Amino acid sequence: MTLRVVHVIAEFSGHEAMGRTVTETAQRVPGEHFLITTAAHDGTDVFAGVTELGGAVETFPMGRREALDSALRAWRPDIVHLHGGALAPLFAGRTGIPSFANLMTMYAWPTLPSPRRLRSGGLKAALQSNVLRPRVAATTVVPPALVRRALRRAGTHTVLTPDPRVLDRLRGMDVRRLGSGAPVDPRRAQRSSSAPVVLFAGRAESVRGIDTLLDCFPLVLKAVPDARLRLLLIPRPELDGLLAKAHAAGLGDHLDVVTEPVSDLLGEMASAQAGAWPFKYDYTTSPPAMAAAEALSVGLPTVATDVSCLRAVVEDGVNGMVVPPSSPSALAAALVELLRHEALWKRYADAGPITVTRRLGWDQMAATTSAAYDAVLESASPRLPVEPPAA
């Protein structure tokens, strides 16, 4: 009998971290997979059916519960797989989700950055990104006991997460570490002592440290005069400001900025000699930072900053180098060391694919998710038909 899984997520794009995980699950875990979301922007061809509910992302799924419950009744899933943050169980419990066997992927338990970190990283930039969203502020103060109680009331006894903080705050529950974020690819980066390329790929947001990278590169050029910086930017509201800063940096032919879609990101990474992801905040993106994980998959030695979403991928001295956020001098020193020392470069180039194979590959994610589905189905008690929630 074919397993029927309905994925419930506030907003879906196959190009974003959470959406990519849902996509890979649908492609790798056998069964029929359906999607319920406020809006699906792309990548829906992997699902057997899609329902777009509309409404506000911030109050999903409670804000559209009647439409949600109608879709669940139509599809009659064996499992409902909820994807979201720590507040999602509080909203999901007032919908029809508890009437089905269910589990949750809780991608992060974010916290607000300190005032000092906000000053150094830029308050305006934080407000324009995910870092200071209202749900992040609410999650910071919600008691873990309340979330645990909401999960149990919803019949959600199994939680998957890539975030160690979730493991800590949901002690006593069946919480399983989800390693996801990178494909297995045969291509490998090659070291070059001539015109080495430092690569960044991601959203055009200063919270991702693009300005830090631009500020550090003149220091890199003092030690490695023919180095090049290549920025593969996904357009965001800050793009024009960052392009102006890039122009003002005076890097000339040492800088290459691409704002058009890249058809082969892994190929771009395999053609570079170092990756740099100098994020400024713990939850710039949901852990793990997938671009950094993809860099490791092709053996691209990587410098990252000491923030949660990157610590889930890069281990200092093991598979890459970690420096403090918002420090151009520290970032430059690490990049120079990486580019100039062949033995160090080779060590990290070899370690990256091993990390992906053992911990971060999509196959590992699928195996963990499939085992969780089995556990949920084995422990599920008979469920009553879904009825519309009481007014």
C-alpha cells in the first residue's frame, strides 16, 4: 500500500532551505507526497497534489484552518508532516492536523541577537531579513514547556531537527537529529596558486556578511595579489546598495558579481579555490546553511563565521575555518592562510565530502525521515475522521 504524506509548510519555494528539504523528502522517501501551504512559488512538480491556502504566513496554519482541514479530508494522508519553527505546534493544534498521525520538522529555535551584535551587524539590515521577524521575537520568549505541551496535545511525539538547540529544549521527547543540506557530487575543487577565486553564493543581504567580505578583500590582495572575489547573488531589496558598495570597494578586475540565476551552482563551487560565508547572526537562515554544505560536497575549503546556522555545517579545524562575525581582518587572515598553505587547503578539501557523506547528505536525511515515519505509524492509535474545528 502506497504511503500518503501531506507536507504542511507556511510558504514553499524549492530554492529555499526549508522548501528544499521538503522537495528532497518527496523525491527520496517512497510514497505519494502532497503539499499544503499559503503560497507555492516554484518546484511543485515533485508533489502528487498542491493546495495553496493564501492568507498570512505569520499565523499559518491556524489562520486558514477551515481550508487546511478541507484539504486534509480530501487527501486522507497516512502522515501529516508539519514543517516550521517552535511556534508552529501552538498554531497546528487548533487545526485538523491532530486527527492524523503526524510528526514535525522543527528547523530552528531562533533567538534574538544581542544589542551589541545588532549594532555591529546593522539594525536596518536585520529588520529587512529573517533575523528580526515577529515570529522570531515571539519564539525567543516562548517557554519550552509550552511547546512540548502543544506538541503532545497535537499527537506529535516525534520531532526532526537540524538545530542542536531544539534537541536541548525538547528533552524528554523523541527528537531526532536531521542532517540535510548537500548532494553527493563527484566533482572536486582544485587548488590553484594562480588567480585563486574566493566564492560567495546566496541572497544579496548584508546580514550574510557580503559587506564584510568586500571590506576584507583589499587585505587579502595584499598577501595574494592575484586573488579574485566572485559573488553569486540572489536579488533582494539590498541588492542595489550592495552593488554600490562593491563598486566603491575599488577591487576592479579582482571582483566579479553575478545576479542572474546560476544553472550549475555546484560547478561554480568546484571551479573556485575557497568559499566564504561570513554570516552575522545565528539564524540568518535555518540550520544548516545549505550553500556552505554544498561547498563542502565538492571539496571547496570554506571559511565561515561562528553562528548557529553555519556551525551546523562547518567545524573549525575539522572541515573548515571559523572566524568571528563582522570582522574583516579575521576573515581576511583566514582566507589568506587557506589560499597560501597547500597542506591546510588539501586537508579541508578532503574533509568536506566526508562530512557530507557521513552527516549532511540528502540520503541520510531521507533515511532518518523514513525511519521517523515508520515509528510514527507504529505508535499511531486509530484516528477519528477529521471534523471542522469548533467555532
